[in-house]
Amino acid sequence: MVHDDFLGPWGRIVIIVVVALSVVAGLLVIACFLTPGCLGYECIRKRKFLAERDAKSAPLRVKNRPNENVKLNDVSYRSWRLGSLYEDSGNGTITEHATGDEGTSWNPNNGQYEGTNASSTLNLVQKDKQKPEKKQREFPTELTMSLQYLPPLDEAITGKLVIGIEALSGLPPKQYNCTLEPFVALTIMKQSWSHRKRQKLHSFRTRGVRHTASPIFKETFVVANVKPHELKDWMLDIAAFDHDRYANDTELCSLKVSVKEVRHILQSPEIHMFNFRMKPSSLEFGNVLLGIIYLPTAQRLTINVMKLRDVKFTPAVPNLNHFNPYVKVLMLNGRTGQKMKRRKTKFVCATSQPEFNETLTFDVTYNQLDIVQFLVILCSKSVTAEAPACVMEHQSDSEDSVSSVHRPKDVSIGKVALGKGVRGSTERLHWFSVLQNPRKLVTVWHTLK
């Protein structure tokens, strides 16, 4: 035999062992590629993951076509589970009719869209019907201030209270993508058993510091002719504001300090330093009902300002007779904060529950959907004695118009920001709901701040 000549008497056994080992090694290799946790399986899984990630992060091109031919569904957005956030007769599903045509028109009489074939709307449920949201990130704001009381020496030199606003740290961010310009407002009140009988004694304000969430002020305010027994009824009302060049100044946080709590400053005339943790502001000015629809083919976004409720126009406006509300919508660049376009509704006269039912249209391309932000501002028109108050006409959108120089400046009551990068969860949800449901009108109640 050949095997006996080549390997001797053990030739057949050696060949059988080699073949068996080869089969076992092959089975082990196959099992390594099929069993989770093995080296081969992890290599294949890693390659597959990288390929999927590259496919998702590809630029906005479909089969090498330019961006203007991309459909809205081709744009990659964050995934949102919207099914549980809508309701249809109380069952928690999306309210949807037949797919509407883009040739729709807004009917101000019944507050619905009318199309050539049919229309579809999505109505977000109220906050009390939603699932409890995760607690928002807290920004603990600390105020560093100094207090010093200089006692009177004689009748000529009276007592003085020296209040120093040193610095703030950890301010919350703006509603939309723009830098902060914080300042501190200080009001000295005389306490009373009734809130209505509190007397405002003195008020001060620091300068604004731009582009920082931890400003340093180092400003001092002096109150003269202060007797020690008067200080026990005093209270320091401190609030941090953010100056907004487009709308009303936003209250970020507040603090109330009774002089009784720091009465040890009366025992020595030296400077006493304090660190107080401020309370986040919960100031609200009412609610506005907004309906938004995006038409991909026309690349047009429409904001329908429907109505307002529970508007708190005081103290910005003295009384209801001077409250002439209208809504202004600014289209901003979310990266730079610059104003791109402006639209506004007509104003109505002396009403606390106004209904507008007006359509404001903006041309928004696909490339701008991730960039633009919309600032909705509730304003009160200042009407002069010469001009009739109840003539509801559109004023010029140009801020450099001749009439804008002579007429008084309108008062901003409250605002809400919409867009991808805004801070509010309801506002972000409304924006992504519009993008994921083109040609459908999505209506939401928003809180003005």
C-alpha cells in the first residue's frame, strides 16, 4: 500500500486524524461567525453598523441629484414617537382624514383649512392629558451680593444702607438660539400683612452684560436716611432679566430677601458678603393657539394665529382700554440670531380674549428647516389721540418707515419660540410634528413667557 510505504504502519490513522481535525476547525470557524460575542461575529457586526451609519449621514442628495429635488422624507430628523401624543375621540391616536392637496386656503370663519379635495389636521392634546414629561435640566443660579449698614453719627450724617450686586452664575439659556444679555433689577419694598398694601420704596437696575451666563456687575446702590428700626420692615425683591431686542425682557430668576434674616449687618459697619440661590421664574402671560403647516412642493411654511386666552397684560398696559393686541412673528436665523423676515396680524381693540384667525406665510427651503426659528410675540399697539384706535389696518413692515418715527413704540407682552433648537419641549415637539406630517395642519396651545 502507498500509505504503508509513505508513513509506515500508522499512515491510515494519521490521515484520518488530519481530516477530522480539519473538519472540526472548519466547524469552529463557522460557529465563531455565527455566535454573538465571538471575534468574527463582532467584526461583521461592526462593519454592518459602520455601513448603516454612513448611509444615514449621507448628504441631502438622492441618486446624485441636487438638493432642490430632495423630498422632505429624505431629510434626516430625530425620531419622535407621536402616536401617544395625539388623540382621536379619547383613544390616543392621530386624528387624520384623507390626504389634502397643497392648494389649501384658510377659512377664518370656522378656523379650518379648506382644500380642493380634502384636508387633514393634527391636534396635540392638552398638557393635563399628556404623559408626565421628564424633569427639565435645572440651572441653579447663585447671586453674590454685599450688604453694609452705616449707622448715623449725628443729625447731619444719617444712616445709609449700601447694597452691592456683585455677580451672577449659572443663568438659564435663552428660549431661542441667541446670546444672553442679563441685568439685575432690585426693588426695596416695605412689608405688610397684605400683599396689596406693600409699599414700593426704591428701585435700582444694573447695566447689562452681553454674551455671558455668569455676568460680573460689581455695582453699588446707596439708600440714605435709613434708621435702624425702619429696616426690620424692609424686603429686597431681586430679579435677573435677559434683555431681548426683539420682544419683552425675560425674567430668568428671582429672589426675595427680608432684612430680618440678615439683621446682623446692623451690629457692625463692615461689609457682609452673601451667596443666595435664586428661584427659577415661572412668570407667564397667557396662551396662544397656533396652527402650522408646511407644504414641501411650494417650500412654504404657514403659521395660523388663531386666538388668545388668559392674557395678563398688566403691568405692561395700565388697563383694558389701552390694550390693543396683535401678534408679530419673526423669522430668525438660528445660528446668528439675525432677523430674516417679519409678519404681523391686525390689531383688535380693548379685548382680553382676542381671536385673529389670520394666516402668516413664510418661504422656507429644505436647507433652512434645520436653521430657522420663529419668534411669536404678543404686542399691544400704542394708539395716539389723533389716530382712531379701532381702525384695524396693517402698518408698514419696514421699521424705517416715516410713520414709525412719529408714532409711539408698541409694548411687548409675551413671546414663544418655535424651531429645532428652542428650549421648550412643547415648542420642539410642535416643530418636529409639522416636519414629519407635511401638508397637515398641526395646532397647539403655547404659553407666552
